[in-house]
Amino acid sequence: MASRVTAPTQHSGMPIKRDDIATAIQNVFDELVFGASSDETWVLNRTDLGLLVSLDRLSAESASVVHNGRSSIAAHIDHLRYGLGLLNAWARGGEPFATADWSASWRRLRVSEEEWADLRQALAHEARDWTQALTARRTWDQFALTSAIASTAHIAYHLAAIRQMDPTLAGPAEAGP
């Protein structure tokens, strides 16, 4: 289990505003993608560098290995990049979901070193744009809040799947007390 900040001993009794919820979601999203803070962590262990830095340690050849006849890490990353790209297009006012082709994001099984570098850079770009969209959003409706929560859970799922596919990408073990 990840290190946690100490919870307050007494609940303030104040209702939580939607912006507070969105900030909490953004904190977890950022931790998963960009790495854990040394001050507080919610999901990852304190020195875990997160998804993007983990991927930087992986060669294109390793990212292209198809595991158990299913998919490669490169396919997972293309899938995440595609999904975040759709969310970013929506956050800019577009309506990308009606024409989305989710299956296309799973067809990219193998990558060259150059393609792998480009794919990691594209994922980082989409992740930065999405976290900025979360920060910039001033009004939250049900769809926006659900999208923010779902995108965070989606990243967590794929980070875990990728780390199962290639154990060299595992985060650091939890330090004892």
C-alpha cells in the first residue's frame, strides 16, 4: 500500500466543493502519470517515478513484445494516448466520441525506437494537456467529473497492467516505518 498523508483527527464538517473533488482527482492522475511527490502520495510509493519515467526505461523491442497473445506495452500506450487525446478534444469544445475508433488504438503492437520515442512523447503531451484541462475547468457537470474520475482509474489500470507485463517497470517497494 502506498504511503499516505496523515488524515485529520476530526472531520471539519464542511461540505466538499466540486472544485475540491476535481483537485483531488488531478492529484491522483498526476501522481500516476508524472510520479509520486516526496511529501504526500495517494496510490504510488514515495519514490515511484510514475508511468512516463517508467516507460523511458523500456526499449522499443521490449515495448513491442506481445504478451500471452494479447497486446504489447506499445499498444497499451497508444490506447492511453488516444483516449486522452479524445478527452482533450472534448475539453477544447469538440465532440470526438461519436466518431472514435477505439479498436484502432490497439492495432499498434510493434514500434521502432523512433516510433517508441514519438509515442511516449505524444502520451506525455496528452497527459499534460489533460491535467491542464482539469486545472482550468471552472464548472463541473456529471460528464466532466465522471470523465476525470474514469481517466484516472484508466491510467491506474494500464500502469498496473504494463508493470505486470514487464516486471522491470515495477515501482519501488514500500519502505518500512
